[in-house]
Amino acid sequence: MALPPAVPAAVPFDSMPPLTFGFAGPDDTAAVVDLVQSAYRGERSRRGWTFEADLLDGQRIDASMLGEVLATPDAMVLTARRNGLLLACCEIRPAADPLTAVFGMFAVDPDHQAGGIGSEVLIEAERIATTRLGSVRMELTVIDRRHELIAWYRRRGYRPTGETRPFPHGDERFGLPRYDDLQFVVLEKTLPPA
């Protein structure tokens, strides 16, 4: 009787090759759009835990929207790769208040979530906000119904400010809401000095 094939042992997290950080440019547009879309919308997003597929249909971003971000002065799209494979990204840009940075467009490949990549990217984004933008605070918004994600940010030092902002209902570039009352909550963290 033949033995079943051996199941490979899981690779311990601390033995994985380190992430390589960089910044997206126009040549990265297709890969970044695909990553963000796959992390939030559609069936592939359900492999991870950060999806919005139960809240919104349609797209999360497209090439023209990303192009606007890349063309914005002082805005950066941080990328994280392992062995050349794009695994995560986020946007970092100055807020209207020059001491505050905005963190957004945060996406981790659904097949690589829950392994610490998101935390590493967030720490690097905070470092960039302080060293490149001179920020002392980081601000972000989360859809109010995303309780697990809000809790994740809270464990990393972000606190609700009490402010809410409207979801862009009617603008299909940001998706097609399944609920009429979606809104964003604003979270903020004081950053350690550079």
C-alpha cells in the first residue's frame, strides 16, 4: 500500500524572507490596482479577513484614481514585496493640517493576511510619515460597520476621534454600497518622534 504524500511543514513566520519596501510608480499601476481590488472586493477578497464584499459591490479603485494619487505632490504609495511579489501597499499623504499624515488605500494580498505583513506595513508607513512628512499624527478612516478592522487599528494605538465622514454614495468609482447608511469613522494616533 502506497503511503500518502508528505504534507510540507508550515514555514515559521520568523524564517520568512523580509519584506522589501519601495514606492509605486506609473509602471506599478496594474499590479497595485489588482492588489487593492482583490483585498476588498469580489470573491478572492473573501480569502482574507479585511474584505468589504458584504458591504459594497463594484470597484475599490481603478487606474485613473491611482494615477491621481501618484500625481499628488507629497503623496506616496508604499509597496511591500517578498521575493519580488507585491504583497501589500498603502497611501501616505499630508492632511490639510501639516502635522497630520493620512493613511489610506491599505491592502494586503488575501492569501497572505494574518501573518504580520499588515503590521509591518503600518509601522513602516508611520516611520515614513514622521521622517519624510514631519508628521506627528496619523489619521485614517474606516467604514463604520468594519468592527474587526477598527479593533485591529485600536490594538495598534489608533483611537476614534468622534468624527464621522460621509461615504461617497452615488460615486460608483468607490463602489456600490449595499447599505444606504455607510459612513467612515476617523481614527488617529500620535506618532513617536523620528
